[in-house]
Amino acid sequence: MSKTKLAIDVVTDLRNLAGSIETLVFALESNKSESGAPVEKKETIENKESKKSPKPSKAKLPTLEDVRAKLAALSQDGKQVQVKELITGFGAKKLSDIPVDKYPELLEDAEKL
């Protein structure tokens, strides 16, 4: 294996590690904000909304972890450049910069790769 190929592999691994660390931090921050009273209020609001309309108008939005898993699988299949272009196509430098409401569209585009 050439030194250049090895260096590229190291860079790819470091990017994947950074993404995993970012996901972990996001999960930890989510756990903090979900503990205590705010969660009860959120559940109350969701319960009220579900009582108003018996049919769910929207499908459940994918999570950051869902999207990251799909994009990581594509990256490991040698499509790092396409994945990066997909993220930048949404006007973001990194996955976590993309708004949650764009995740379904992002996953749809990822399926086309």
C-alpha cells in the first residue's frame, strides 16, 4: 500500500471518527434536554396534537443517527466524494448543519447514489 493511499485512509478514518464523536455529543446533549419537566411538556403537546387528528399527517422524521448511518455505509462503499457533494448540496459543511426537516429528502437523494 502506498504512503499516499495510507494517508488518505487515515484521513477518512479520522473524518468518520469525528462524525461519530459529533453524534455522541449530540446524543448526550439530547439526553440532557430530555430529562425533567421539558419532556413532560413536549409529550403533552404531542398528545394534544395526536388527539386532534387521528391520522398522522407526516411520517416520522429520520434522526441524525439514521442519516449518519446511511451516509457512513455509502462512504465505506467508496462514495465519500458523492456523500460530501450531497451534504454540500444542502448548503452545509457537515451533516449536523442540515436541518432535521431536510433529512427525508437527504435520505431519498442518498438512496439514488
